[in-house]
Amino acid sequence: MSTPSVYSSRRRWLPLAAVLLAALAVRCVLAYTSEGYSSDVTCFSAWAMRLAENGPGAFYAPDYFADYPPGYMLLLWPVGLIARALQLEVTGKAMGFLICLWPILCDLSLVTLIWSVAQKRFGEQRALRFAAFAAFCPALLYDTAVWKQVDGVFCLLLIAAFVCLEEKKWLPAAALYGFALAVKPQALLFGPVLAVAFLAPLLAARQRRPALTALGRGAAGAVLALAAVFACALPFWGSQDAGWLWEKYTSTASSYPYASVNGYNLLTLFGANWQPQDAPALGPVTWQMLGSAGIALATVALAYLAWSSWKAGRFSPLLLAAFYGVAVFTLSHRMHERYIIPALLLVLAAAARWGDKRLLGAFGLLSLSSVVNLAMVLTSNGTEDQFLSSATAVVMIRIVSAVEVAGFGLLVWAVFSLCWGETVREYVLTAPAVPAAPAPQPAWSRKEGLALAAVTLATALVSFWNLGDMTAPQNPLVSDGVATEVQVELSSPATELWVYPGISWGGSLTVYDAAGTQLASVELNGGTVFQWKQVGLSFAAEGPLTLRVDNAQVMEATFRDESGALVAVSSDSALFDEQQWVPETISYKNSMYFDEIYHGRTAYEHLHGMPVYETTHPPLGKVFIMLGVALFGMTGFGWRVAGAAFGVAMVPVLYLLVRRLCRKPAFALFAAVLAAFDTLRFAQSRIATIDVYGTFFILLSAYFMVWYCQSVLEKGVEESVLPMALAGLAFGLGAASKWTGLYAGAGLAVLYFGVLWQRAKQKPLRLKQEVATAFCGGVVFFVAVPLLIYFASYIPYFWREGGFSLGEWWQCQVSMYRYHSGLEATHPYESRWYTWPFSARPVWYYLASGLPQGMRGTIAALGNLPVWLAALGGLCWAGWRQLSGKGNGATGALSVLFLAQFLPWTLVSRCTFLYHYFPSLWFAVAALAVAAAHFHERHPVPVKWLCIGLITVAGIFFVCYYPVISGLPVTETWVNALRVLPSWMF
């Protein structure tokens, strides 16, 4: 039988064990599913196998590349032995996973170490929070499990050394530092802090004996650190020359003679990335001179901080190491992207030691900049942009560098304040309370309803105006699998042929004159459907002509003369039976562009029971497009009207979500107006692709889930079945529109079970019945109903000619998965997830042809930059509120919903685009509105004017950029002036 003290001890460790298990699980999944940085993984695998085969004594050789010191090789040796015993493929996933095991175990040990530092000074709750920060630090997670690097081992040893110094365990600290140096030479960067920690007692000693003790301790520490390095190197000595170890360290340290090697810091902010270190930076001043001055400045600051903190009784080796590590990275040259990782974890350890929220804020900014830095380098590896010199990369480098410098600035403020003895700005968590029922929703007023209706109506008018032509040829000439010849008589000479192809799998249209001479030929395939094509004739022709259509469907053809006028024709063929619907000019209004040729085409095929060309996404989104075509014909307006309607409907849904979260209609209207002005919503809803449908239902399901959560806390699960069912229905419709709707399901699940946990804390009388209702409701509404909806979305497949079997249905799912998981295609306008919140790389959809010189008609999907940047600020505020323990249901829900939609893209290596951020965006905008409502309570006047100002700026941005999101022809000068970022092309 356990004693109470043993039971209490177990309870104390259980939460930490849960964090460690979760961290282990996440790392294992990421390590097995990701490929890692190819150069590092290849080297580590080869080194491990070489050690297993030849042993350490023969490992280092003059003709063999191995730039890591012996400490890490000792860890790779057993990895190689295990891999050889299991006969693992050197380049396989299992080998990559095995390489990650040591860093993963060290990560978990580091989590425990930081927990112990915080636990000694603060309560269990705060210590657990710091452990979670370490366990799920994005930069450390990415470095260990995705990149598959060894920094976790190095960081554990280095931070443990400074924790020992903090506790005046001098010799263990020296030994740990020596082992860290044996693993990575970068430990030398922290040598000055170690020296300061050992010298401080010596310099402060007033008597001989304490001085001699400190001097002896310093000498013993130096010997012990060097002994650790030599002990790790001893098995590798073999027949090496006496100076081989020194050469190994010096050659590694001098292997990057650049101003910056993808280390995004102050120098990189001003263009230092991959610049030679001896290149001029400011007149005769080189990057190396600037970096050397930065190191000198950091070292002088270190000495000053050590002196002032000792004087104030605040001497802290952890704090000094955190400052110096970040300062050297920020101010120095020859910095690598991963050199910041031990420093930022030292910042976290210092925050756990001091409990200052400024240190925690600096850790957050540095971790964010670091993970994006790592992601940029990893995702560009092996691509044409290997050295990150593209316009998009340059923009992002400056943004990330600015964030890193901001994190350093916050750290400087915190460290100097603490070392001067100023008050600690303590990171305090509020005690958890029994969840209260949410405040009631405000009653709707007529004024509110009219305001929402006005915003929605205005959005609709702008969205539907010039959406597309409402007329187009509808009667095709069908020549599938055969060749059809059509005779036509021209009334006057023609110099040009216009062709409007329908469904084509690969065919052509050729024009011959009466003598059989070929005048023109147009290839008809999947890339030409429902687009007017213009081709010149070899020479002016009149009289009888023959048009040959091979294996294609053509909706209409027409001839034009030199002036561009329509030439009257005489023919009884379907090829010339709708000349009245031939447009005056070719534009987006009457022709498909970008992926409309896939999704709009599929809608037409569904409507006419034809074989389906595009099967890479679920059908429901294309079914909605089909409904628009059924109502308005296969016209530009017809294949776009459904998407435009859904894009307009997003505005009131966002309004409802924000209103329910903050209970303030004014700020719900604020969010709705920002959504109406958003340029991505406008452009993405006016193109016949499926993203708008998935996004709409993701937002709708979030609204119903928030309603459900509030209802559960107010009335219980059994009285909340309606919003539960509606949330499941919307989730099913979203997943059936696009698989990204499944990402939202993870966020919905967190909220669904999270509110059940909160309900249990209220201790209702019928808790068991409510849990049973929640379980059954979850199975029915979030599993069964979505599956039924998903399967029902394939009904158009079953009514097509030839039918559709269940086996074919399953094969569609397999093909979709294989397509998206194995896609290796590239695109000039693709972009990575870290560029999306800044709209750094718009997707260029359309460029008009045939316009007068100096005019340009273009369509691009880009964000309303003022709105997006403000929304990112609102999202950061919501996240900080949650992490600081001051969050509420609104900030928690929005953080979960955003992360569920956004985080999966951080692991996607295939070609991605800005519009993949479309679903995540609205939770950021909602967070901005909730933040505004929060601050309005304290500062009503300035917040009111800030909101009005943002709406004004957003409206001006929308008006200015309207031509490049709508295709409206304007002057080249106008368009060129709108390219405010070098990565913006349209």
C-alpha cells in the first residue's frame, strides 16, 4: 500500500510524464514521416555505417569527409551497429528514424531539466507550462524530428552545464561543457560566459584564500573540460597525427567564410546572406569587420552585465549565457541557421529560472524566427533556389531577420533590467476555476440586421459585377474518336480563326482551302477547354473552306477579317450555329483560366453524364459549380456564380462567429467589413475552383462548434444536440468539397472533447448521460454523417454513361491520396507556408491578350496586406493570451482552429500556393476582432479610431488593387506601381 507521500510524488510526476509522452509521440511521428535535410542525413547514415564496419580507430582519415568532432561519433557508433544488425537500408526511413533517437531522448531530458529548474522556484502548474514550452518548442521540434539534426544532444549538455553553474556546481559544469564541445565546436561561442562564471568569484574575492580557491577551481575546470574532449577523442586516435584533433576543430570553424550562411540576423536583414565575409558592406567596411565589431560589443556587454549583476546580487550564468548566445548570433558574421537553437533554449531556461515574461516573449519571437529560418533552408534544399536568392526568399529573409532582431531587442531589455536589480515582471498563471456558463448572446436589433445586410449586399454587388459573360455557345460539334469534316462558305476574306473548344481529351481542328492547302491548325486538349483560341490563317482566304475536327468537341468557330470584324459564314454545321454568341474580345469573361479548366470542366461533365477528367479532389465543390452551370448555362457567369455566392456568404458567417465569440456586434461588423475588403476572398471566389467551398464550410463548422461549446457550458450536452449536428453536417460538406476540410476536423475534435472536459468540472448531476450523448453524437454527426455526405457527393459519377462501381469509388480515393502525397511538380507561383501570412507570393491566374499598347488586364490572388498583417498581430495576441494563462474560450478556440488548419501545411513538401492559407485566414481575422473588442474595454477611443483607420486603409487597398484581382484593364503604370514587394508579379 502506497503512503501519502509516495502517492503525492507520483501525482507530481504524472503531468510531466504526460507531456513527455506527447512530446515523444510527436517527435516519433515526425521523424518517421519526414525525410530530413538530405546532406546531413546522408552523412550521418554513412558515418554510422563506417563506424559499425571499421570501428572508431579507423574512422577519421585524410581522404574521408567527416566534419563533426568525436563526441557525436560516439553516439552514431551504436546506431550503426543496430542498423547493421537489423540490415536496415542506409537511405531508408527506418535509418533516418534511428538517427533521430539520440536527439529525441536528449530533447526529453532537456524538457525534464527545464521543468526541474522552474519547479524549484515556482509551483507545479508553472513548471509544467515551461516543460510544455520546451517539449513543443517549434524550432527544437523541427530541428530534431524534421531536419534530423543533433542539436538536441548539444543543447542538453550545454544547458545542463549552465544550470550547474547556476547552482555553483563548478566541476560538473566544466565537464558537461567539455562534452558539449566534444559534440559540437559551436560550444566555443559560449566559452566567454563560462570564463566569466569562473572568474567572477576570483575577481570579487577580498581575501587570499577565497581567491586561491577560485583560481584553483578555474584551473581544475579548464583541465576537466579539456579532459572530456580528449576522452571522447581517445577511441578515434588510431594512427592519426598528434595535431589531428586541433585540425578537426579549426577546419570546421573556418569552413564557412561568408557573412551569413542562412543565419537570419541583423547582418542578414541588410543583405548579408551568402555574401563573402570580406565583401564591402558599408563603404570600405566589410561584413567581417561588422561581425567582429558585433562580437566585441557582445563581449563588452557580457562583462558589464556580469559586473552589474554581481553587484546587484543577481549574477546568473543562465541569464548571461542566454544573452551572449543570442547577441553573438544576432550581431556576428558567419552565422549558420542552427546556431541560434542552443541560445533560444537557454533563454527558455533563464525564463524558467527567473519567471520574467519578457524572457518568455523573447523566447517566443526567437523560436518563431528560428523555425521559419530552418524551414526556408530545408524546403529550398535541392531546388533552383538553393541559396535563397529569389525575390520571395529575399522578402521572407528580411521579415524573419526583423523578427529575430526584435526578439533580441526584447531579450536585451529583460536581461539589462534583471541584471540592474529591477523588479521581475513575473509570468503568472491564474488559478483554474470551475468553468462558468458563458454570458448570454446580445439580442439582435433592427439596426444590426440592416448593417449586416448592407455589408453583405455591397459585397455581393462588387463580387458579381463583371463576373463573366452570361451568354456563350452551348451546342457543340461532337467528334469523339473520329474525324469530322465541315464545309463552310465565307462571305468575305478572313485572316483569323477563332475556336471555342468544349471537352477534349486530345485532338485538333485544321482548316483547309478549296485546293487542300492547310491554312491553320489548333491543338485541342485538356488545357484548351472552354477558352476562345485565336489563330492566324496562313493567308487571307475566302469562299469555300473545309474544317476537320479530330477527336474533339468544339462549341463554336468563327472567322474574322483584317479589321477584326466577324466574317459572315454559310454552313449547316453545329460548328457555326451560334454566331450571335461569339464575343467581341477574348477575355476571362468568356474563357476559362488557371484551374477552371479542371474544375469547371468537371462540372460540365457531371451535368452531362460524361467521363470525369479531374479526380484529384472530392466531387462536392464541382457539384456546386455544376448547379451554377445548370442554372445559367456553360458561360463565364454560370461556372463562377456558385463560388461568388459562397464567397459572399462567408462575410455574414464570419460576422456570426465573431459576434458569438465576443458578444459585441460592432466588432463582428468590423470583421465582416475586413472580410468584404479582402482581396484573396474576392479573387478566389470569382474563379471556378473548389477552395471557396471548402473554406466556407470550414468557417461554418467552426461557428456551429463554438455555438455547441457555449451551449454545453450553459445548458449541458443533451440540450446542445442541434449545434452539434450542424457542426458535423458542415464538417462533412467541407471534407466532401476538399480534403483540407479534414484538417479542420482535428480542431473541431479538440474543442468537442475540450468542452466536455470543462463540463465535467462543472459537476452536473447527469454527467454520465451527457458523456454518453457526446460519445454517440460524435460517432453519428462527426463520423457517420460526414461519411454519408462524402459518399453521396459521388452521385454524379453513378449517373454517368457506363455507371460507376464501389470498386471504382475506392480507387478514386487511392488515386487522390497517391496524387497529393507523391506530387513533385513545381510551379512559378508556388509558395511555402511561412510566406502566406505576409502574402509574399501571389498566385498569378490570368493575363489578358489583345489589349492596346500600354494597357494590362490581369488577375492575381493576393491578400489585403494591411488586413493580413493586422490579423497576424491579432493571432499572436490570442496565442500569447493562451500561453500566458490569461486566455479564455474565444482565444483558445481561435488558436486551436487556426493551428488545426495551418500546422499540417508546415509538413507538406509538395507544391503549395497562397490560397491554401484561405481557410486559416478567417480565424486570424476573427482573432483581430476579438483583440480589438478586448482592448476597447480599456481604451475605447483609440481602439475605435484604430479600427476605423484599418477599415479605411483596407478599403483603399481594395480599390487600388481592384484591377489586378478582377481583370479590369488599366495602364501598365498603374499595375507596376502596385508591386510594392519584389516578389509580387501580376
